[in-house]
Amino acid sequence: MTSIHYTIVPKNPAAHLFGVTVTVAAPDPQGQLFSLPAWIPGSYMIREFAKNIVQIAATCGRRKIALKKIDKHTWQAAPCDGPLTLEYEVYAWDLSVRTAHLDQLHGFFNGTSVFLRVHGQEESEHVADIRKPAGAEYDKWRVATAMPRLKARRYGFGTYAAANYDELIDHPVEMGTFALASFKAWGVQHDVVFTGKVPNLDLDRITADLKKICEAQIALFEPRTRRAPMDRYVFMTMVVSEGYGGLEHRASTALICSRGDLPVKGKSEMSEGYRTFLGLCSHEYFHTWNVKRIKPAAFAPYDLSKENYTPLLWLFEGFTSYYDDLILVRSGAIDETAYLKLIAKTVNGVLRGAGRTRQSVAESSFDAWVKYYRQDENATNAIVSYYTKGSLVALALDLTIRAETGGAKSLDDVMRALWQQYGRDFYTERGGRGITEDEVDALFDSVTGLKLKRTLDRWVRGTDDLPLARLLAPFGVTLKDERSRGRAALGMRTVREGNDCKVGTIFEGSAAQKAGLSAGDIIVAIDGLRVNGSNIDALLARYRLGDRFVIHAFRRDELLTFDARMAVSDFPNVTLALDAKPAAQPALREGWLRRK
């Protein structure tokens, strides 16, 4: 097959418009179909990227031809016997990792937002000519992407190539005057890119920490060869005042972080923000294996025109959420005490939501498209996160396997088997396929030598709370839940909107729910004292268990009165700590948290 050729240029940065063309040398003689994906892998929600195409036209050679829109994201060109070109503009003003963003400071895009799919020619070579915006003010702009260069200098504008459409849209592109640093992990080039102002950014510290994290992950999957599954990897980060997020790709990740989370030169302490940033990098890098190459059957291949349902996101997102922090302690980025605090935070978050008693992580995985990615004010009472509880399922399984095999086997062995059987050859000529739910169960048993089907049924397909206190004990770690100390609470979350105090969430069975408050109410007074966006906690702290008080709140434009009574908080207060005495089996903890 001949190549599919694209050009993309920041056509009007001030108007946030990319100009794109796609040329097909041998179009379908019946009329070539084109479409833009409706979603992007890794973010399980229909996003309708085609809505951002503001104008589009087709030419056959030099002759303009008809282009008919078939549905929300599909067009059909009139028959054309020569080169067919579509020219279109894409509006790019979503500062996220999922779509595209363009202004006078930088440009960023995912291929799913800008590159139309040429139906029937998806396996052809796809070539993209990435061009610089016009104007002297853009002379210092560079390009960061993991897409292979065809005719371009490193970090330069020019021509890049992908083996097929799936690869083309799996290499996001950042352009601008970004900060750049590099390191090698087991011989493989890794680039670190930061867009946005960060005074005194400590790039040396970031690259040193990321090197340890990346090498630990490569060694986990390939302990003998230390071979990474890519030739080059790019961390590209947009730095903003407040933000957090990431999206994985086969040889790169797009990240957003808060400026205050990044380390500055001359300060060596491990801040909570920097630890969070490293955890985010670790999470997205782990996806290089787990979901980009080891995939659920429903994603092999992706159908980007509609939802792809799978009950296995607990394995692909939950297990990745377990290993992201575990790798931090194994690599030496954080110590064991800090790691146990991170586990405790996750446990508290899961136990706080009543949704965990109504939805299993398998159901949460399947319903991601309509529930997890479309959460409302009742979400904490109705759903459970396949990320957070999925990570605890991974922890529980890891501890179980290690304890019951005397440390001979672990979840690491399961992940390596998944890699060897389903992931290693996925993007090679041998090809690969996704794994089914039944195959997951069978693989756990075959790798560990244990019978884990009933355990998986309870923890994955059921709603049982995980027996973490019991499972952690042999590893010399104690888990305490001190929720019974009688702390008073209304049982709601509030958010600040300007100077208003708005109810965000009402927890099921709470004093707030019994009083009649609802999400969306604007609380204006408690016992006649004005409430604003910052003083509600201080006002409520003055009341003891059983105290009664009056709350005034607006619901829409009507002022309502609520009689409330302070009740005992049932929120968990879990803490984890290393035992003062040695672990029952010291080798178990060493094997679990070992540093390499």
C-alpha cells in the first residue's frame, strides 16, 4: 500500500486553530470514507473529537469535489481517480492530556484529535509533516514526540512516520520553547519535556529520580535482559498553576502538573507534591507494558468509533495504580514509612465511599463509560473506583501469593507472565492478542500454583472489603482503624465557589442527609452566623456529639431551613506502621519492598 500523507501546522495560534491536510494517493473508487475517533485510548469516555473540526473541504487533484457528512464523525468524498486531499481546521483550546491545545505559547495535540482515519488503508504507512507556525516569534519553537523521524532533526519540525494509523495516533506531539533534559535507562534514551514557566526547575534531580524509577520497571518485566519495549521514550509535561493528570502512550506520556509540585534547585526535601508527580510519572510509565501492550481482549484492536466494554480495567488501571507507588519505594525514591502512608490514604478513600458495597471493581470497569467518567454528586454512594480499590486488590493478591508460597511467588511473577504471553510481541511482526477474563483467572493459578478463583470472585467480582489487616500482619505491618473515637461530623463535602460554600457531596446515612441537605445547596448560615467558602469547618468544630443547630441554605433561589444534629463520624481513620518487633517472616517484607 502507498503512504497516507498528513501536514499539520499551527495555522492561527491566537485563534487556536491547527490547519491539517490528508492526502490519499489511491482513494476508494466508490468514494473514500474518512472519520475521526470518538474517544482516545486510556480515557474511557466518548468525547466526539470531530466537533472541533470547524471547516473541511475535499479536492481531487486540483478540482474541488463534494464531501458528504455521513454521521457525527464520518465523511465520504465523491469518487476520485487521482490523489485525494482533505483540508480542514481543528479548534484546539482544551488544556488537557486528551485532546489538543494551541496558543502563542505552545502547541500540543493527540493524533485522535487531528488526524482523520482513511478507511480501508489503516495499515498503510502514515507520514506526518509537522510544520512551524509562521512568524519570527516562533523561530525558537521545537518539537517533542516519540514518533520516528523521517526527515527531521531531533526535536525539529519536519517529517515523521508511523507504520500504521494506530501508531500515528499513539504519539502525541508537543511544540514550543520547552525545557528539555535526557537520561538513559538501561541504555534507552528518555527525554523529559516541561512546557510552562518553572523558575529554578531542578531538572537534574527529576532525571535522576526518573532514571531509577524507569530502570526498576524495566527490570521488573525483563529481569534478565533489562530490555525496554521502546527505542526512545518521552515524558512531556504541561506545567500549570493547579492541575494533575496523565495519559499513557506506547512510547511517551502526556502529563499535566501543578507548578508547585516540581522541585527547585537547592531544596532536597521530598515534598508531597513532588512525590505525587513522581507517582504520576511512574503510573503512566508502567502503562507502557500494562495496557499499551498487555491489553484486554476488548481493546485488541480498539474500535475508536464507539465504547469498548471490558470488565478488566481493575487489572490494567488498578494494578498500575498499585505498582506506581510500590516502584517508588523499591527504587529508593521514597522510604517504607512514606509508602505505608500512601497505602493508608488509599484505604481510607475506598472505605469512605458506600459505593464499594454496591459495585464490584469488575462492574466498575465495565461501567467506566457511563459511571466512572461521568460522576455526579452521588458517585461516592453508588460506585467504586477500579483505580483505587483495584490497587488494593493488587496489594491483597500480592500479599496473599507471597505469604502462601513462602515468598517463592508474587504478583511480579503474574505481571511477567502477562508480559511474556500477551504483551511482548504485541507490536512486533508476530503480533499479539488481548486477554480475556477467564484467561486472567487461569493465569493466576498457573503462575502461582494456588487456587485463587474463589478469592478473585470475592475481591474482584464481589463487594467484600479486603482483609488487609490480616494480610499485612505476616509482613510486620500493622493496620489500625481508629474511627470509633467519637469524632463529630455532618458527613458531607463542601466546595468553595467564589465566597460561597456549596455542598458537593452528601454521604449516605450522614447527619447532613438526615437533616435534608442536598448536593448543590449553598449554605449561608449556621445558628445565625454567616458561612462563607472558608469558615464552615471552624464553625462546625464548635459543636459536640448530639448538639443541635439550625442551617440556612439556598436551594436554587429558595431559602430553606434545616434542623441538624451532630452525629458520630463513621469515616475510616486507617493508619499503617511497621511493627517494632521483627516481621514474622522477615524475608517476606524484604521481598515485597526490596530496593534494586
